[in-house]
Amino acid sequence: MTSGSPHRRARAREAALARAVEDGLLGPSAPLVGLLDVDGVLAAVQALNEAFEGPAEVRHTFAAKACGLVPVLRLLAEAGMGCEVASPGELEQALAAGFTHDRLVFDSPAKTVGELEFALAHGIAINLDNFQEMARVDRLLAGREARGPIGLRVNPQVGSGAIGAMSTATATSKFGVALRDEGAVDAVIEAFAGRPWLNRLHAHVGSQGCPLPLIAQGVRAAYELAERINAELGRAQITGLDIGGGLPVNFGGEHDRPTYADYVAELRSAVPGLFDGRYALITEFGRSLLAKSGTIGSVVEYTKSAGGRRIAVTHAGAQVATRTVFMPDAWPLRVGVFDAAGRPKQGPAEVVDIAGPCCFAGDLTATGRELPAVEPGDVVALYDTGAYYFSSHFSYNSLPRPAVYGYRTDADGRVAFALVREAQSVRGVVEESGLAQADALVELGSGGAV
């Protein structure tokens, strides 16, 4: 399993929700909360490591964009992970969490000169996105050897998965060097021939919605290109392959499907030489490590009917479940209903929409679901929300970010919580919106600004 026994996970989640209500972490004064199953996260890391066991050197990095919260990153650092970062903010979060420079991979299609200078000076692994960026590094190195690994991202152009926005190996993807464009492969070979410091290839096909065979095709394209480059140069210049992440998550049920073991089996079939130890492997998994260990709990504020449809109005909407609200077919979430004491509700099902607090009609996290009767004061839980939902807050209507707690349960079902992020106060929202500059535009209009 990827994140522990499904039965254990479900039982721990129920215990955590009940205890959160009992402790007042979720209730009238705190109507929205994020909960993260620490044991589930650690089980996912263990499953990832076990799946890749073999002669090849492997560095697993966590894609920080999936949950850029420092305590979560610290947990993963202590579990032996590296960290893939794609912005200055993610880089600083990773460093604050305790990742050393040699455990970082810096990806971004828009790295500035300053960001490249920092990475080069500290030996952080870099994946270059294009030839213009490569020319920048030429100038910055000025003939010096690089302190850390430097790779080139290539786009194998193997096609799209079910979610176009999550597919990064399409014909026109913004990422990497498009290998099937005329002259591209020759240009890549020439780039490596003239730069001994260029020693990795990076390919990433996409994430949610991409089937394993498609992901494996992309990895195979990078592997075959590495083999060709090393053969034509007559030396083993490429020593590492960054194969990205992208294991899809099963949002339709409790079980992990596919697993990391399934992914590795697909790679072994499609790219038999990948694991023989000639190349160090780097991975960048994110969603699959955390998603199924997360739960968003919300108090039901009101229930009503419209056009014969029951509607439960909650505090969890587009601000925390942005992708689900705007692309519900691509990002459906399972929903649980609990009573005011945090106990699972039973009884006959009714068809209900689960609505959020945002002021637009489409702010729905679930539509037409058959669920136990929902009443004001109940708790609605959105499952599988451990990745992106906690840390990618959408500030529509200036709604504050909710608190996030990690939890662990013992054999007797006792729950212990640790605060991961405090709830943002309404005062904090106001301060973030420019409170200190409240008079700036008035003064500008009156000629008072310099």
C-alpha cells in the first residue's frame, strides 16, 4: 500500500475527526480545519523506498508545491526524502525545514539570474528548462566547474493524459526542450558535447490523469536519449536521470491504486536498463505521498432546498478545494458526513449538494451525492485532501486560511495532535490586503506622495 492499510487509515481518520470536535479544533468557533495523518505519510515514504530497492542509486525528492508547509517538509526531511522546489518561496521553505543544499532539486521554467546564481553557488541540483537558460549558466559559470548536478529538461512529446492541464509532455507543452521538433535532438546532443558540467536529463510526463504506460513512455524517451548522448560522446557524461513524479491518486475509493510497486513494474517492463545502476535516479513525487492522508473537516452551517435539491452549506469551498470546484469531473472528492459530536452518520441516504462559502453559484465541492441526511451543526469531511488542498489557498472573498493539524493514533485509537499551521485571523487577512498602505492612493491623488 502507498499510505498504509486502507482500514487503518479510515479508522484513524474517524478517530481524529471525533477528537478534533471534542477538543474544539473543529466546531462553531473553528468551522474549518485540515487534518493530516502522519503515520499515513510515513507509510507512503516507506512504500516508495521499498518499490525502488535495487542496484540503482535513487534520490526521492518531494515536490514542495504539493504541500509547502514547513512542518510537513520537516517530517519528510527526517524520513530521508529530498525536496524538489520550483520557486524562491519553495526553496526557502525547504531550507527552513532542514533540507541541505545537496538534497534539493531546483525546477522552474522561469528561473531568474539571481536564483541560478544562488543554486550554482550552493551546489543545488538544477534542471534547466531551455537553451536560453543554458546560455545564462554558461555565463555564470564562466568556465568554472559546477558544484552540483545540472540537467536539461526534455519534453518527450508522448501525448496527454485525461487532464490536459496536468499533462506536461504534449506537443506544445511549456516545459523543456521538445524532442520531436525538427533539429531538437541534435541540438541537445551538441549542448552536452560542449558542456562537461551538463550531466543529467530530466523528463516528466504529468501527474493526475496520466496512465502508467504513458509515464513510462516518457521515461523511456529520456533513457534512450541518455544512451545515445553517452554513446556519441564516447563517455558516460550523463550520470543521472530525473524521472519526475506523477503517480495518479485514486480519488474514488480508499485503496491506493496504482501503487509505487505498480509504477516500478511498468518502468521495468518499458525500460529494462533503467535500474541496472548505470544511472542515478531522481524522483519528484508529491500528490501520491500525501493526498490520501489528508482530510478537510467543515461544520455545516445551514441546509436548504432549491428546485427539489437538498443543499448543505459548509465552510469548505473554492478557497481550499479550488481544483475540485472549478474542474469537478477531473478532481472529484469523496465526502463523509458526521454528526455534531464527530461520529459517522447512519440512516437513509438523500441526494445533496455540498456547497462552500464563496459567493458564486459554482462553489460546490460535491454535486448530487447520496449521503446520510445532513443537518446544521453536522460535520462534512472531504477525503484525500492532503496534497495541494492545505497549502494552495485561493483568497476569493478574503476567506482566511484554516488551521492544519497533524495527528497520530495509537493501537487503542487515542489521538494526539500537533499544530502544523495556525488559522489565519481576519485581522491577518486585512493586514495582508495592504492595511499599512491604507492612505497610499488617497495621498497619491492629492499630491501627497513622493
